[in-house]
Amino acid sequence: MFTKRRSLLRDAWLLIGRLGPTYIRHARSVKSVRTMAECGGGDSSTSSHTMDKSITLPPDEIFRNLENAKRFAIDIGGSLTKLAYYSTVQHKVAKVRSFEHHTEDAASDKLYEISVQEEVTARLHFIKFENAYIETCLDFIKDHLVNTETKVIKATGGGAHKFKELIERKLGLKVDKEDEMTCLIKGCNFVLRNIPHEVFVYAKHADSEFRFQTTHPDIFPYLLVNIGSGVSIVKVESEDKFERIGGSSIGGGTFWGLGALLTKTKRFDELLQLASRGQHTNVDMLVKDIYGGSYGSLGLTGDLIASSFGKSATADKEFSKEDMAKSLLHMISNDIGQLACLYAKLHNLSRVYFGGFFIRGHPVTMHTITYSINFFTKGEVQALFLRHEGYLGAIGAFLKGAEEDNPNQYSWGENYAGSSGLMSVSPDMNPLQRARSGTFDMLEMDRLERQLVNLPLLQDSSSYIPDTVDLTEDALAREYWLDCFEEALDGVVKRAIGSQPDIPEVTERAEKFRQKYRNKLQTLRHQPFAYGSLTVRSLLDTREHCLNEFNFPDPYLKIKEKENDMALKYYLKVVKSLEELGWEQRQLALVRGVLAGNVFDWGAKAVSDVLESDPEFGFEEAKRQLEERPWLVDSYDQWLQRLKQGPPHKCALFFVDNSGMDIILGVMPFVRELLSRGTEVVLASNSGPALNDVTNGELQILIERIAAMDPVIQAGLMDDRLTLVQSGSSSPCLDLSRLDKVLAMVVRERQTDLIVIEGMGRAIHTNYYATLNCESLKMAVIKNSWLADRLGGVSVLPCCMFQKVLGVSVTTVFSSGTCSVTLIISEHHIFTVS
């Protein structure tokens, strides 16, 4: 009896470790969990391995915002349940409103009124957990439902019938079963359309085992190979048109069943663990075992499998469980791979996605399928996997239940703050991580205010990659940037508190933000692929999501107001000094002005340190610190020649960056010059706040104030030659494949032939290699000494890149392509003083 009690205590502590130390016990959520057999589902062999008889659910971490849930769907498989629900989320947003100005000297008035308001947005929640916990989870949901008006829960998966009575009894909702394959396809279409880094290839021996692919804007057609108990191969041609074109009875169930007979191991995951440690060549007969080497005339290498389990017929010995499991896995994976290749070739499809419980993110299965596809297609087709393939059925069932709301008319974005991310279940992972990946897994998607589309002027949207460096593939860069963001946390917390000085609990919320973001950084150190390709952009976006999670909508709001107010006072002086210059001198001064303005970036620690220690540091000082030509790499003359010899551009789209000195004293004089040349200008700014970047709401007020002082800007607005649009982004970086649909329409209507991208986040961390079907100018100051060193300079580098499309002719400075590229870089010693 004592031994049994000790065993139960040990299991309880293991469960607590799986759920994590931060989880809080909720009295009403602690229910007795019966085994699957007791619930009427699963066999005794599965239930006997259930670790615990009770579970403590963390309401703040798993079933978030359940009190505002409006609609439910559930997908129950053989071992995992995936629950989906829609909720409305209240969060704070910062708003600015212009004061009415009655004096001619507009710059002397208070700039704008700031208010923080409550807004309600839509969020989709997806939670994955083991079937053993289903009864407790249903009890928890029942106890916390407050505002739901739904009477039906959409259900799919093989377990939907098995658990129908339990669900209806626990939740009081009618179970409406949906076709499993229809839900699967709908879910797949949804994630391909809304999650940029959804698709990856698996490379076992590469520095980064997960290599994420750019999702083509047109996701159709594709082949979906769903490996459940058997295999279904589905050709998907459109949102509602798909056909099962083939399949096989040899699938995941075969591996599980035969594996259980061969090894006496009943659990699927344990079988895969055995396979990961096995050596199939001890069991399989290879080509060289028959011919003594390769079979050259047929192109067969000696290491190819000639006969699965071939050695077991003749060898007079016992084979290990590990070796038999590995041989079985290879046999089934190779069969599925060859079948998929034949159907892909028959239907002329190059995109082949694999999903189903046989995959489940297991490196062993992904590696064997990848090898098989590569072998049979000679590398022409890649095996593609989905980061959220486990949620496809639940997503599809939810979409079926929400058709009256037409969720596909919106764009959705992954909320990194509430998503657990892709977790490797590699046998090499430490036990705590592996346990974590098998307990609860979460995905949250927020409905975006703007529908997002590609920039029409991208040269090849299917191959466009926004980010300059993939940190998952660069270990040195990854460690540097993760350290950099962690070191900057104190400053972000300080500014978050300073943005809400009169709110009592602000310090507590700021500390929660600190802990949340630090935990995310720690996760990314161990699992850099958790949210797709790890980049500086994704680190910045994750920080913004965490800030919003704890109601810090705009920590830099007051800093921006102060700097905007200060810069407006100097605007006319800057314009006057430029007008006194000759035309050619003025063009250089304008470029230098944009670069000097771009120094004022609170997102760069080196800059924020200077601005905090020296409040008098200003625009003229920044300009003086810029070195004279020749710059480190200097092709400024090409931009100048274009201005001299070419006609004025018809329309320039300008993606702006920071508030204050940047937008007012750097960008607006440059815009003024373009307007004077007869070029229409569209200013694209963030829809929502990020760092000290200017938002569309703030820019509207700033342009109004500048127009009151400057007749050129006033005329541009009056004649509709100067237009302000939202980019659709709330990030310090720029993804040209996810822009406001209205912006894309304006680009087409105005026949835009020049794109200007400004700022380190938009032009260096992203879009450094972006090629466009029009001329483009990229200007930024690299305010990070480590990155400057990597690009071959010292300290901080101003950078200006001009790309000129020359029709079908090919002229290039430093790379191949259909455009000519020039780069202007100057050393900048402004932050070298210790």
C-alpha cells in the first residue's frame, strides 16, 4: 500500500511539472478524471498509461477569455482533443485627437489630445490536449461559461460520436457533427492564407531542422496527404473544390498495430521513441547485402533498402525492439512517400503537404517521409509540413459553424503572446520540455481591422521573403539578438510604467509583461522555430503582442508627443535653409536630412541611451555627425542622375518610420521636394503603435499642422497630390506581402513608379533584398554596432539603397537580377563615445 501511494504521489508531481509552476489552482476546476475506458473511449492499454487521476487547470494560461466565448467547435481524434472557440476581447488602445487651432502660429498650440479607450476585437482560441483530460476540461468550460448564446457545438473527428453524449451532458450544447475531410481542408486553407510561416521542410542534419517556406499568395492547387489510421490523398483546387484521388490502408494505424505486435509497446509515441533509437539496417536487407555493393546499371546505391525486414527471414537471432520499430517506420513511410509522389506527378502538383496523427511534429516521421519524397522525385518535390497541422480539423469545424459571419472576409494574425508555438518532440529534448509539449498546446488568432494583401509592385510575390536574416539558421546572430532584447527589457518596462503614471496597478502589470516576454525569449533560445522563422521582426512583434496583452497599447506615446512638438518648431527653419541651397546641393542635403532624422529611434538601445542622457541632442547635431563623402559604399550619383535626366516620377509611395525629428525634419522636406517636382506622394504609416514609430492617426495631425505653415504641403493636400494611408501594420518592420487592401488599391490607381522605404526595421531588418517592379529608394541608419560590423563598417552606418528597374535589360552592381542596385553607406561615429 505504501509503495502504491508513493507511486501516486510521484505521478502527481510529474503532472505538476508538466503544467508548470506558474499555474494557479482553481477550486471549481479540480475534477476527478476517469480513464478513457471509464469514459467510454479508448482501450485499457491506453488508459493504463494515464499519469494522473486529477488535473489542475490554469484559467489564465489555457482557456483564456472563456467568459466571453461565443461559439465552439471540437475535433476529437484517437488520442488528442482539439477545442476551438471564438471570443470577444477587450483591450486598451491609445487615441490621439487634434485640438481646434485658431491662431496663425499653429506650432505654439498644444499638439493633440491623448486618450486611452477600450476596444473590443475578435479572437479565435485553439487548445489541444490529451483525450484523458476531456471530462475535466468540459467541466471547467461549463463552470466558466458566462456570456455564450450558442446552443450548438460543431464536432468532427473519429471521437466526435464516441464522446457525443458526454459533451452534450456536460455543456448542455447539441453536438452537430461535420464531415471530417471537409473540416480538414477548410482548416488547411485558413492557416495557409493567414499564417505566413506556416509551412516548413524538415532537414534533420541541418543547423536549423525546421526551414520555413514562403506561402504563395495563390495557395491552390495542392495535394494534402493525410496520414491517420490509413492514408487519404486529396487534391485541393479551390476553397470549396477538393477530391480524394487516392489513398492506402497502410498508414499510421498499420505502424501502430504492427509495432504493438512486434514490440509489445502499446503507446504510439513510445513506439516512435523506440524507432528513433533503432538501426534499420540490422533488420532490412539492403542492395549491397544481395549484390555486394551498388547495382550501377539500375542506378541503385548499395545502401538502399531492397527488402524491408528481409534479414529476419534468414538470420538466426533475436532483433531488438528499436531496430524492428525503425524498419517498420521506414517501410510505411517509404510506401506513403512513393504513393504521394506518383499522385503528385499524375496530377502535375508541386506542393505536397503532409498531416495527420502519424506526423504530429515527430522528427523521426518527418525525416523518413522527407527522405522518401526526395528519393522518388530526385529532389524535384519537397515534403511540406504544417506548423499547426494538429488544429486543422478544429479550425475547419469552427469555420463551418461560423459561415454566417464569413470569417474568410477578414485577415487574421497569430497572437504570439497567447500561443505556445511549435514544440519539438525530439527524443533528444530534455524531459521537462517533452512533457510540456504533450500536455496542453495553444494557438490564438486575432481578427485584424484591415484586410491584408500583397503590394502589387512586388517583383515576385511567391519568392518574396521580408526578413534579411533568419536567426534560426545563424546561431551567432540568434544569441546576440536574444541577449540584446533581454537587456533592453528594463528600458521597455520603464517606458511602459511612464506612459501610465497615474494608474495604481501599472507597476504590477509591467512586471507581468517583463516575465511573459522573458519567458518567450527563453522558449526561443531552446526552440527558435516556435513561431516560424526567428527574425528581428518576430522578436519585435512578440514584444508588442506581450505589451498589448497587459494593456500597454503605446508606451512611447508621451515621448512621441514631446518630440513631435519640438520638431514642429524647427520645421520652417529647416525648409528655409534647404531653399537657400542650389538644386544639386539640396538633393544631397535632403538625403542627409532623412538619414539624420532616422537617428532618432527609441527602439535602438544605443540611441535611447544617448537621447536620455543628452536631451539637447538634436537634428543639427545628428547631421554634423554624418561623415562627408565619400561614404563607405557610395553610389549616390546614380540617384542624382535619375533626378537630373529622368522625368518626374508619377507617384511615390513612402513608408515612413519614426515620429519627431524623423518624420517632420527628415521626411517632410524630402516629400516637399517630390511634390515640387510634380510627383504625387502617398505617405504610408502604421495603423497601430510600435515603439516610437508614427501612426496614421498622429501623422494626420502632424500634416495638418505642417500644412498650416507650409503652402507647398497645403497645396498638395488641397489638390489631392499628397495622400495619407494606413499600412495595415503595427510593427517596427515591414512585410510587403501583408499590407492594407486600401493601400494596394491606391498604389494601382495612382500608377506608383517610386517606392521609398525608410528606417532600420523596414529597410535593413526587412526588405533589404526586396525587388520591386518599379524604382525604389531605401534609406536608414544602422544604429547597432554589431550589425554594422557584420556589414563591413565601424560603429553605426547610414545606408541609402537605390534600385532602378530597367525593363528587360539586366544591370547590376552587386547581385544578379532584373534590377540595378546601388548602395550608399557612410560611417557614423555618433555613439562611439564611452
